[in-house]
Amino acid sequence: MLNTADILETISMIRQENLDIRTITMGISLFDCVSEDENRLCDKIYDKITKSAEHLVQTGIDIEKQYGIPIVNKRVSVTPISLIGGTISPEGYIKIAQTLDRAADTLGINFIGGFSALVHKGFTVGAQNLISVIPYALRDTNKVCSSVNVATTKAGINMDAVKLMGSTIRKTAELTADRDSIGCAKLVVFANVPQDNPFMAGAFHGIGEPETVINVGVSGPGVVSSAIERAGDCDLSTLADIIKKTAFKITRVGQLVAGEAASRLGVPFGIVDLSLAPTPAIGDSVARILENMGLESCGCHGTTAALAMLNDAVKKGGVMASSHVGGLSGAFIPVSEDEGMIAAVASGNLSIEKLEAMTAVCSVGLDMIAIPGDTTEEVISAIIADEISIGVANTKTTAVRVIPVIGKDVGETVSFGGLLGYAPIIPLRTASPAKFIHRGGRIPAPIHSLKN
Amino acid sequence: MKAVITVTGKDNVGIIAGVSALCADKGANILDITQSVLSEYFAMIMLADIDTLSIPFADFVDLLAAYGNDRGLVVSAMHEDIFNTMHHI
């Protein structure tokens, strides 16, 4: 039966420690919208999305009321648009992006993901056309998110795509320079992309998914951080146990909300994503968890070990709490969206090299990192290549979402507003990787025996 | 279905009476109640049956929150399932 301590613990998690459901994301298949006429295609896409997710936002609000837990975002992910658009013209792809944006406005959701292409082995005409207009699509829309998968462990790395994404990110930054290059905050490059991720900017509705599905992402860095603080001077075995128990409780709420949303909407439940997702708010930071574990500042030596333990314990606790786990499932370390990460970069304790090392042991990758506005496209491609290699070699998801802030340099700060937060511009290495990047071709898939 | 109603804030005359009256008025049957006052700080937890509510639960939640706001109290009502799933395997 319920006891007072349990009730008060739950209430304090929600009120004081920022426990929330980060997102309810409805995945919608658009395969039945395919048409060779781009106007007809756009009409069908608009109708399908607005009809399928008609009650999504209201359902989210109702569940919020029922359980007294904030549900921060209600979102939609769709089938990768390059698979739906096929050989329609690049202009047609821009029209689709605008259609997605319009549908998102009608529904009242805050992001729609799936302006995406999967090119880990090579480009279809559709993928090529879509990628060619990503900068324009992100300039002309507000809520559309785009992602491109350039590598998998089985296929290796498509370095032509890596090169192309370097210039695409650069171009997106230039086209949205008047808004601190915010277009790049809605564009992510993946290795081993998950097909059921509810988190933006990388969400899309994968090809093996049902017609529609409900995926839920939980949050809760503040809850984990407070639990560690309360534990005091215990050893790391005890700490791992505390994190597991806390992750279990957080994930149970995610499972409850996911099940309720799925049943109210009459849509199958997909997965709960176990990621610890921070926000720029005080008390909602993954970096501060690591510091509560005993590091003077996130980014100092020991950070990778602490993060590896945290990530593993969150998964162990979360897996038992949910019937189906998926998506990215790991601690997020976005710089601009995490108050502690921002402070660590500003104080010079957290470098891009350390962030890269951290991504080897957690999801999702180099995320929301503001880099100097004069960074060349080859350097951006090389950042992608490095990060993607970590994912491919370790059979895990990694991703890159960097923002070259046009007109700004190291020492300056950029603010994106809302959940996207703010960030100091991080310094990069300046020696040129251009010759390596311009070679193009594919880096072969890694061998998975002879492990060392 | 049951809901957990919690009331926290500065102690004052008639908090339990007020919240109980609101429950009675809207058809929520109070099953259990526990309260404490710690250095003028009032905390009450109520378990109520909401099957007989005369208004939608979401409206009841808003009504309680508004009642609390007017009196400097934080009043919330949450479905018991959130506590059950979080604390029981």
C-alpha cells in the first residue's frame, strides 16, 4: 500500500528535482502517401499527419493532469522523407518540409522529425535531392528536424556523405546566420541511427515500425543528482546501486505514461527511451551528476569513467522498469542544453576532445556544441568522421550536432533560447584535415573479431 | 480509481475543513487522511475515491490547485497509479 514517505518522495522529485516526461513522440508511417505528383504528395502527408496525431497534444495535457507530472514536449516523427519523396525535384523536397512545418503548427507540437535520409552505403536520387535542400528547408521552417545516417557498423562509413554533411552544416549555418545559425540545431548526423528514437533532432519513424506508434523519452538528471548528493561519502558500488534504483523509479513513470498515452490514442506502445535528458535549468544537469560523484568539474580526468558508470547504472535500473526499451537510451551530454556542461566549457575544463571521449561510453554524441563561425567545411566533416568512427568501431549510436555560429568566435557566447539553451563557442584544432576528407569513398566496415 | 491529494503550506485555521468540503461538494469520497504540522508548516495527504466525482478529474485537479493558490497553499491531486508504479514492483 501507499506510504507517506513514498508519496512525498515522488512529489519532491517532480516539484524540486525537475522530474518530467521529456517527450511523447508519435511515430507515423508515410509510406501510403507516396505519389509522383508533389502537390498530391504534400496534401496526403499533411492529411495523414494531422489526422493520426489529431489528439496527441490534448492527450498529453490530460495525462499530465491525471498523474501530476509535466510532459514537456509532444512531438511527431515520420518515415524518412527521402524514402517517401523518391525522385521528386529538390524544390519538391522543400515543399514537403514546409508541409511538415504546417502540420506541426496545426497539431500544436513543438518539433516534427524525419526530414531524413539513410546514406550509410550510398545515395539514392531521393537522398541526394533531400540533402541538397536541407539548408533551405531548415531556413524556411521552424519545427522541422533533419537527420542523416552516414555510417553503420555493418556498412562502414560513407565518407562522401561525411564530406557532404560538412558543407551542408556550413551552408545551413550561413543561411540562418541572422538567427545565430540556429538551423544547425535542427540537423544531426548519425552512425548506427536508432529507428525508434523519440528525441529530436534525430527522431524518425523507422522502416520496420508499425503504421503509428507511441515512444516516450523520460528525463530526470536532477533526481539522480539529488539521490547521489543524499548518499554522501559512500563507495562506487553503493553509488551504482543508488543510481539504478533512481533510474528504475524514473523509468516506471515513463512506462506508465507511455502505456496510458498508447491506450488513450489507440496506438501501439513502442518503447521507453531511458536517456537522462538535461535542460539548461539549474538542477537538471548531467554534468552536475558527474560533479556530485566527486569530480571538481565536468571535463577533468575521471569524467569518462564516471559517465560510463552512470550510463550503465541508468540502463540497468531502467531496463527492469519498462517492458520495451529502445531509442537512444543513455545519458545525453549536449553542451548548450546542460547548465553544468555550459559552465565546464566556459571555465575551460571541458574540451571538445574530452567530449569526444565521453561519447565513447554514452549516447549520443557531440551534441549542441557551438564552434567558431569561420570553421571550414572540411574541419566540420573531420569532426563528423571522428565521432562517427567511435560509433562504428564500438557498435553503438553516435551523432554530431555542431553549430558553426557565423560571425562569432572563441570567447563569445550564443543563445538559442528555450530548451536549446546557450553555449560558449568551443575552440577547435585548426590544422587542416582537408586532403583526407576530399579523398571521399567509403571507410570499410570494421572487423569484429581479433578484438583489442 | 483513487487519487492522492496533498496539501502543503503555512498552517492556518480550516485547511482540512476547506479541502474536505471541496471533496464532498464534487463527490470525492475521502478514504484516508494523514497530516502533520512542523514548525508552522502544514502537510496533509489524503486518499480519495474519485469514481463518484461529479466533474472530470482534470477539472477537479484545477479546482484544488486554484483553491490552494487563493490561500497560499500548494494543493495537488494525482492518480494513485503514479505512486504505485514508481514504488512497487
